[in-house]
Amino acid sequence: MKFIDYIEKRNILLNIPFRSKKRLFEQLAKMMSGDENARDIYNALIKREKLGATSLGNGVAIPHANCLKDKEVRIAVLVLNKPVNYESVDESLVQIVVCVLFPKQITENHHLMLQQVGKFFKKHRVYRDIIQATSAQEIKAIIMNEKNNKKD
């Protein structure tokens, strides 16, 4: 199971305004709802965030939740229009948000995938290239090229 397989161009958004985590999670839930109720996804993201901030440091946050009915995984990548205070572990401002949704019943493979996502997006080179990108297609290419060049 490779996280790159779950990143679709339609789930990559740029220049997203940030008003609050609540509004961000509402937007993510609506965008990623599919067959699930957006409110259930929103509640799962909020519940997970209450356990502790999902920022990685280095300008990246990875809000995630176990809330999907099927065994699928959904990933969205959002580039905020400016760096924001996301209650980061290293007090750095966040500009890239990678949301990962897992099924309600998770496996060890899902834990490993979340670790891979964190390791991948925490790279400064990836962060720099993504925030400079001007299209979803360009971000997808950056992710694919980095993943193909490095065996993470």
C-alpha cells in the first residue's frame, strides 16, 4: 500500500485561505466525503485533533482520522495561501496540509502509510517545491518525481 496511489489531482488544492482549523476541517470533510457523511468526517478529524495537534513541524500538518466505511484510503493535499499558526510542535507556521482518511477498522499497513506520508512531506525540498507550485498537476508531478527518485 503506497500513499502516492491515493493522491488524486482533484484532491490537490492551492491558495486556500485559512480562517481556523474548524473551517479547514469543514472544507476537508466536504471535499473528501464521497459516500460518507461530511459531518462524520468532520467530527472524526476534530476528535483526532483534540488528542494533540497533527502538525509535523517544518511547515506541514497531517490531520487524519479513521472514519471511512470501506477499506479505502483518501488523501488530500492543500496549500494554504499563507503560512498560519497551526499549533505546531516546533512552533513553525504551517502552509501545507495533507489530510489522510482511513477506514474505521485500521491495520498495521495504515499506520505504516501514515508514517510514510509524514516522512515524505517533512522533507524541506518537497515543502519548498510544493509551496512554489502553481497547479495541482505540478504538485502531483513533484510528489511523483520525488517518490520515484527516492525509495521511502
